[in-house]
Amino acid sequence: MKRPSPAPSALAVVIPAHNEAHELPDALAALRVALRHPEAAGVPVVTVVAADACTDTTAAIAAHWGAAIVELPAPTSA
């Protein structure tokens, strides 16, 4: 018989984003709604947006919503 998995003690949600300024607010709002689920109560959550070579306001929007931001540079040619 399989045992149920233990409840997590913390969560990290990582959202990869490349120029997602228009879509990111809806995604972060949906995450907030999901985290209101009773089983998420009391579980610390860190939201990280990986801003992948963004040239728009993705990082600023992520910061406005309280997410941590990791800005990834555009790849350089060799």
C-alpha cells in the first residue's frame, strides 16, 4: 500500500519568462488564487521569475507582484 506523500514544508514556484509582460500578471494572479487553497495554508512560498533575455517590462512586473527575479542575459555568439 502506497503511503501519502508528506506535506511540503515550503514551496518554490519558478516561472520562466521571455518578454511576458502581457501574460505575467494573469499568471501571477492565478498563482495567488491557487495558493489560497486550504492545503497550502501556512506553507511558505517563494515565487521566482526567470526573466530570460527580456526586452520588455517582465522583470518590473514580476517585482511589482513581489516575485524574486533572476535576469538571464541573451546568449552571446562564440
